[in-house]
Amino acid sequence: MPLLALSLLIEDPQAVSTALLGFSWGDASLIAFLAYPATLLGIAIWSWLLAQHSAAVVVLFTLLIPIPGFASGYLVLGETITPIEIAGAVLVIAGLMVTLLRSRVTRLV
């Protein structure tokens, strides 16, 4: 509700009411899915990874979060992936690989 009030203050009230009229049960179920089962699964995986590995290694994988986000937007919603997004994903993955390999080599020495 606070965000709705802020939106009414900042945006055009007509645009806000139009957006609310387009809200469906499908939208509500998607929000409920993201709020509960998907979040609980993410927390369970995160906790399991922290039990298996150090936090310094696990936290690096949070850099990957945007990649499945825009990939699922492409697969589910038909959004286009721009070359800059692909380049960004490649850079993130390369940076993650370099960091993990460097930490592995440091541990061996």
C-alpha cells in the first residue's frame, strides 16, 4: 500500500488506475508464487550452499542473478535480449570464473 500511495503521488493517477484495472488473478498468482515458493526455494538452496562452501565463494554466485532474469524474460515473455546484455552476461561469467579459479589456485599454493 505505501508504494501504491507513492505511485499516486508521483505518477499520473489516470495511469495508475488504468494499470490497476488491468490487474488479473493470473498476476496475483504470479506474485504469490514469487513471494512464497520461489523465495523459499532460493533460501533453501542458499542455506545448503553455505553449509557446503564458504560464504566468500557462495556470495560470488549472486552476480549471476540477472542472467536467468533476462533469459526467462526472453523465453516466457518474448522479450528481446540486446547485444549489450549478452556482453554483460559474458563479462559477469568470465569475472566469476577468474575469481573462482584464482581463489582455487591460491588455496593450492
